Amino acid sequence: MTPARVLLIYTGGTLGMGANPETGALEPLDFSHLVSRIPELDAIPVAVDVFQFPQPIDSSDMNPQLWARLVEIIVAHYDDHDGFVILHGTDTMAFTASALSFMLENLTKPVILTGSQLPINQLRTDGRENLITSIEIAAARHPDGRPRVPEVCIYFSGKLLRGNRSTKINSEGFNAFDSFNFPHLADAGVTIVYHDDLILRPDYARPMKPHYVMDPSVVVFTLFPGMPESTVRHLLATPGLRGIVMRTYGSGNAPQLPWLMDILREATARGIVIINTTQCAAGPVQMARYSGGFLLKNAGVISGYDGTVECAIAKLMHLLGHTTDSALIRERMSRPLCGEITPVTA
Ligand code: ASP
């Protein structure tokens, strides 16, 4: 086999940041600064090409236009690369990974997002290992030449996670990500142990199909005890609103308030798609378990099952960007498109 060729796409994030001499705050620097800090890049047996965002960003500034730009870059380099590594800030990495998993339909090559908690120019940086192992994973192939991990993933601190199952869990520890409702796709210690049975198998007879349009007309609505009716009415009356990700209690539960159910029923009747996700980090939504959840179901709210909030937002934006048929969106939200949820019949 010829050596693998990987495209490294640098968007910004802490890994490539340095301190502003006046304020001391971290800000993105360009990629040349970064390469000089990782001489090991020259030593790995993989051909690495680099594409850098003209203006590297803090990932808090990520948006659907930049997601579409990432898709364009991947499409333009798809045929001459075996895999892709995206260097990205950790703050919105789980959103970007989720979005790309839907925007790159039938992905047949690895797209690995990574970053770090400490800049690469700091002695104790976690960036070097995250970057080098990500490149190794993006380049990994089966003996028949097919990629080992043909899906959008996050690699961080020894764990390879399905991108649309991941969540940022720690703003300080190196162990910044996990996927509580789905096992790791690989664990990197002395060797990288791939859990092949969990990794998606695309249809290699079909091409990868890129999608560029996302409709961000969605809102995240977190339940809390005592929420005022007027606030909820106001939120759901937002002009142009098409989708709601509700962060409910526990296994998809909500207060049994007649006004709340009425508002949700009216919104559903107007074609707004409402997804029930839980405020818990782990465990699925089971709407038939308590009467509050059951009432939500009767009001037209659909289960987000064991999916993350980040993923529900990205999937809704993707589906809303492609159709105005809310019945179709509801049907697609209820089944996995690329391993993002595990539906159960309850
Ligand atoms: N604020 C940074 C970002 O998301 C944090 C990081 O990279 O870890 O770009």
C-alpha cells in the first residue's frame, strides 16, 4: 500500500493559540507557528497536507456557514486524500462533529476532529498527542485498503468517540470529551485498540453526498421549576421558529401544566418540530415512563431517545434546511441517519 495521505484542516482553537502580549488572553495564531512546535509531524509515516482557515477562530465563533466551508474543503480534497483531521476549538467541537456527520452523507473516509486544552507552545500541552494520534487514526486502513474509521469522530485524550454522540464534559481537565450513551470507537494506550464492530460501515458503491444547507431557525428550551408561562409563550412565538430542542427532566419528564401542554400542542399544529432531550448527561428519554413525559408525547413532542442536545440541534438544522415537510422531519428525527440515536419502542 502507498503511504496514506491526510489533509489537516486548521480552524483555530486553543491548540494553536498564544497569549496576547497586552491582555494576556489567548487568541488564535496561524498554522506556521504551530508546525514549528511539533517537529514529530515530519517523522510520522503519513503524507500530511495542510489547509488553514484564512482567519483562525476561537470555536465560539463557529457557525453553519463555516460548517459548509469545511464541507467544501473536504469535497475539494476528497479524492486525493485518505482521511481528514480538523483542528478545532473544544468549545463547539461536538456541534461541528454532529453537523458534519449529517452534512457528509455516506462518508467513506475518516474525518477526525481534535484540539487541546493547553496551547501547543506550553510544556504540558495535550495538543501534541491529540494531533499525532488523530493523524494516525485518519490514516489507518484495513488490509484491503479500506479506512478503519470511515465516520466523523472526535479524538481526545486517548478516546475515539463518534462525533454525533460526543459532548464536552470538562472545561479544564485533559479528559474534555465523552460519549455517555455510546461506547468509544477506539481507545489509545500503548496501542490503538479499535472496536470495529461499533464503527459505521458506509456503502462503498455509492459516492459520499455532501450537504451544505442548514436552517438555524431552532431554539433550545431548558425546563426549570417555576418557569413563567409568559416567558414560554414568548419563546414559542418567536417569528420564523421551526424547531425546538426541549431539555426535559430525567427520562424525558416535564411538569404536568395544562398551559404548557396547550402551548406545545399549538406549536406542533403550526408545524414546529419539538424534540425531547434530557438534561441528564447519560441515559435515554423514555416518554412513556412518567405521566409528564406521556403528556408531552400527546402534545406532539417527539423523543430524542439517547441523543445529545448538540446532535439534536445539528440534525434539526440539517433536516429543516432540506424540507418544509414537518411530517418527514419528524420521521427522520425518529430514526438514526448515521448512528446518532438508538430508538426504542416506548
Ligand atoms: N475557546 C477555545 C475554543 O473553543 C477553547 C478550546 O479550544 O479548547 O476555541
